[in-house]
Amino acid sequence: MSTKHFAVIGHPIGHTMSPFIHAELFRLNHIDGDYTVVDISPDSLGTEIPRLLQELDGFNVTIPYKSAVIPFLDSVEGVAKEYGSVNTVRCSDRSGRTTDPTGFVRALGAAGIALSGKVAVLGAGGVCRVFAGEAARAGCDVTFGVLESDIPSAEAIISDIRKYHPDFVARIEKISSLQGEFDLLVNATPVGMYPRVGAMPVSKELLKNCKAVFDAVYNPENTALITAARACGCKAQGGMPMLVWQAAAAQEIWLDVTFEQSDVERVITAATGYMNQHFTESKSNGK
């Protein structure tokens, strides 16, 4: 069997968990594959994407190219059309998909968290569009908690989602004054990410009125938000499971393989250990 070649592209792209995660997933299905990191500057996108489509079996796409890659593809499949975002490219047919929604939904399911009822989504960036879109697909009532400067972005997300889900119930509140009772609160902001690990996007008081919390931040493993949510009795899940599940979904597209939840959970544990060893403050100070 010949070696399969994969990569992740973005700019700038430095430390990333993707090579480790994909290597672990390759091992589960005895795939002879390698996975590299390719930093592509905006002015070379037009030459580099066609080259990668010829040389690789598949690649992942991260910021800022999830939309910019689309014109280079022959087709965009599934919900990637709805989100206008591609994070997984299969080179054999030059097709693009997004596995971010799959990663989100599978991570919630594995944690026993229901995507239903009243949902608060914090933020108005690209990943927020995915979280809110999946909530709309599930029939949820969504409240966006955003900075005042991000209100137009949140309004645009709502407008885009209603093109596909006309009955989508949504409202926008300033994150500083967000209140109410929520079945699920989703943090789609970078607040709490290493190295500013003590920060929280909302108050502990709000968490007392939430049944569950999902934090897209995966470094650290237990953010201040996750720790506070659990102290309030909430079910809470950090971002690493989503990262691993979306990678597994990408390999399902590239390689026509499947993954058992128990196997993915072992990869999540391994990836968390790797992150704690290589990407935390105690280790980075010694580099």
C-alpha cells in the first residue's frame, strides 16, 4: 500500500494539534499516511492550492482560507454550502466539505449534552456561525451574546441562517448584560484560551442558570469557564473532543473509514496529554 499524503493549510499557522491527532487516527485503521503543516501566504494561494490538489490525497483548511479555497474546487458538498465554509478537501474529486458541525454535534453527544431548547452562543465569528446553524437545525431558540462592536456580525449570521431555516428564533444581547435561563451555553470566543487562562466570557452568576456548557477552547483542557460551570452543577465539555471528532470525520471522507466512540475517546485522551506536555505554560517556559 502506498503512503497517503495529507496536510493542513492556513496562515499564519504555527503550533497545531492536527498532525498528532491525525497520526493517532491513522494508527487506529492501520493507514499508511503522513500529515504535514503548510503555511500559505495570501499572495501565493493561487499557485499553492492547485499544486496541493495535484500532490496530496486530501487536506484540511483553517483560517483564513475556509471560504477562499472554494473557487479552486469542483464541488462543495453537504452543509459546507450552507456555511460557505470548507475545512476538508478530498483531492481525488476536488471536493470540499466541512466537518466542524459533525465535530460539534458528536462532541456534545459523547458528553451527554443535548442540543435542544434555549441556547446561548457567545461570539460572532466563523465558528459561531456553525454552532448557531446547528442549533437552528435542531430547532433551538438561540440568544447571541456579543460585544457591541460585533452586533452587525451577529445580525449577518442570523440573516444567513434564516435563508436555510426561515423559522429560526434568535435574538442578540450584549455579552456583558446577558441573562436568562439556558439549556446550553456555547463559548465561541477565544476568552479563556492559553495563556490568558483565568479569563471568563460570562459571570458565574449566569452559569447558575445554565444546564450545560460547551467551550470551544481546548487549551487549557479545563478552562475557567468549564471549571466554574461544573462547580455550578452544569454538564460541561471543553473543545478537544470537537477537534478530534472533526478530524475523524475528515478521515472518513478521505479514506472511507469509520471510528468507534471508544477509539476516538482514547485519541482525545492522548491528544490532551500531548497538549499538556507540549503547549502549556510549564513546558513552553523551558523551550
